[in-house]
Amino acid sequence: MLAPRLRPARMTVLLSATAVTAGLISAAPALAVTGPEAPADSHKSVVRLTIGDEANSRACTGTLVDARWVLTAASCFATTPGTSVPAGKPALKSIATLSDGKAVEITDLVPRTDRDLVLGRLAGVATTLPPAKIGKNAPAVGAELTAVGFGRTKTQWVPDKLHTGTFTTNASAAGTLTITGKGTDALCKGDTGGPLLNAAGELVGVNSRSWQGGCLGAPATETRTGAIAARADGLGQWIADSTRIPAATVGVYRSADSSFHLSDRSGNLAGWAYFGAQGDLPLTGDWDRDGKDTFGVFRPSDQSFYLSNDNKSVAVSGKFGNQGDVPLVGDWDGDGVDTIGVYRASTESFYLSNDNVSAAYVVRMGIGTDTPMVGDWNGDGKDTVGVYRSSDTTFYLTDSHTSATVDHKVKFGNPGDVPIKGDWNGDGIDKVGVHRPADYSFFGAAKDSDTEIYRVRFGIPTDAPVVGQW
């Protein structure tokens, strides 16, 4: 992306090619981005972005603005400099390294069309790291802003520590801020996407272009420390709207003709498709990490799973488990992809696979007559197990993959109900519920409560219930 010609030269996008570096983060002491390190553990919402492979890798930064989303510069993801970035899956493999050291893939992009900004969805949940606060107003002319980053310094090509700098606001336009580094402070390659923060530590800008005066690799004659950032102030509602988790909705599987029928939140038909064969058991999950649940089936006759990404064709298939096992699907490792598992009543055990081939976790829980349950009961991005006991209409759920400690106990529904689960209110946490075949009704409960928060009628009494985020 090219900047206006301020004199016979041009501003440079702050991408760091072939270097694993990133950008800037939350409020910090006024040290130079090209100078000393920032204090350890002082900027926990920073993420280091690595985009592309060895042949074409580039580095940027991003800031956590939600447990599942990073805000950064759209130009980081452009396949050709200056071109627009489409919504959806990144063209190049993109990894965010969080401040706790966890590396998480970015699976989806939501760009803005009016400025160099994009939201990237993580294939996981950063539950222990604080998101940045978004400023409401643009900084005034003359206001000082703080930047922090992993970009090049005066002497380091690929620094592995954060550095900070102080910048003065020169002007504010509809979608941009013009800033100048104080003293010798400057933004260098690798600082693209790094936030600018006001005195209150609020994110008001995202770094985009810089003259890079004094940065390693810049011409010795270049002394300018000016830069342009995309404005981020006032975007709290856009971020909230873009990152909102869709609430779960229900559907049914009609075994007579192997058809799935999906409902909207009000019980109206939202779509349908044929998938599987007579005698199959229905499944729903996100098999390709696109944030949307699609169909699958389990064939008890040969313990085979058939999973579809388009609700028409088989994308994933495999055998897992033994005769008589109950099929399960969930995101056991928090990577954003649902994989398979089974519950074996004879051993009262769950067998959960991360690769659709072998069991990564074996958990013994419940009694042989229980109905197995799986879900993200605590919002950490990982599905764990539980059971529903029809004798007392109670759910017993654990947050662990290694023990059967009951972390959540909920009595809900009536005798004869079929247990289900779903994120009924879109808060990122699965809650229990029931399907009542007699009057084809669905009921969803609040978290760890018997309070009903969702109810809808859909289907016919002989249908099997399914739940998903379509």
C-alpha cells in the first residue's frame, strides 16, 4: 500500500518479509519501538502474526479485541500489495502467536472497506488474556500516543521482545491518523497492524505505513519518523457485531428419507438437505473450521462416520469405535475443528479422537444406562463430556478430559425427554436442553440452571433432534 508523496520518496508498508516478527500492543512506558524492550508481561493482548510459508512469509502484529478475534491491518493479508482483502479464509496460512506462547491459526477474515483494518478469527479461544479496550474518540491534534511492537529496531532484524515508542498526533481524517515519532522513535518493518494507544490505554489506531527513519535496513539518508495509521476509535459496535457468536438453533433428522431440516430461531423452516442413508444416526459439527456447522452421519452397521462440509458430499470419512458404541463429535483440543468420538456403555467410557483415527482422550464417567453428552460447558473453546441420567432427569457434566469430576449439575426437563445441548444465547458456552418428541418441542436452559431461556416447536414426533450454529 503506497502513501501520499510527501516528498520524492514513498512511505513503506510495515510488513516484515521472511522474518517472524509482529507489531504493537497495549499502553506502555515511552520507550522507542526502535529502542529498548518493553517490560515483561506488560502487553498481554499482543499477538505476533506470521503469514505465508517460507517462500513468501511476512510478519505483522495483531491485538486481541475479543477472546476469539484479533484486530490488525488488512494489508497484512493482501496477496498483492495494494489489493483488497476479501472476507473469508485467508489466502495464505496465518498463525497468531499469543503472549502466553500459544500458536493459533487464523481461520476467517472480516475486513473493513473504508480503511486498512481487518478482524481475524482465531481457531481457539484466548480465555486467559485480556482484550484491548477500543477508544471512543479520535486523538486530538498534538496528543501523544504509545505504540509497541516486534518490528525491526535500529540494530535488530528479528527481535523477539516487544519495543515501545511515543508518537504525536498530527492530523485525523475520516479513516486515518497521521503521526510522527518523538525524538528518534519510529515504526519499522514488522510493525504493521500494531495498535496506537491513547493516554488511557485505549486502542485508537492500527499502524499501516511508515517512512521508517532510523530502522535497520532503511536508507541512512532517511530520517523521517512519520507514519499513517488506520483509525480504530469508535469501532466498538462494528467489532461487537462482527465477532458476535450466533446462537444455536435446532433442526431435525428424518430417518425415513435421510433428510435434515433446519429451523430458524422462531421455528420456521430455514433449509433442508438429504444426506446419509436409512439407519444412519445424525451428527452436526464444524468439520472445516469455517465457523458454521454442517451435517454428518454415523453408520452403526460398520461404525463409520461420514461428514460433509457442504451438506451434500462427503468431505471426511472413517471408522472409529466398536459395535454398539454411541457416536459423538466435538472440538476436543480447541483447534476450531470438530472431530469424532464414541461412548461405550459397556465400559462407561468416552473415547475421543483429535485426528479421526485414534483416541486422544479416554474418560470414564456415568453409568451404563446414562446418555452421553459433549459440549463446551465453560467457554474455553474445548468440548468435554458429561452424561444425562433419565432416572432423575439430571445432567452431570465435567470440564476435564482426564477425570469425571462433576463441574456442572443441572436438573432439567421431564421424563421421556431427549437430552440435547446448545449455545442458546450466543455467549460461547454450551447449555443443556431437551427435545420433547410428544409435541416436537425444544427447550434450552440457562447456564448451570433449570431456567428456560429458549423454546421452539419444530418437526414431527418421529424426528430425531439436531442442534447447530448454521
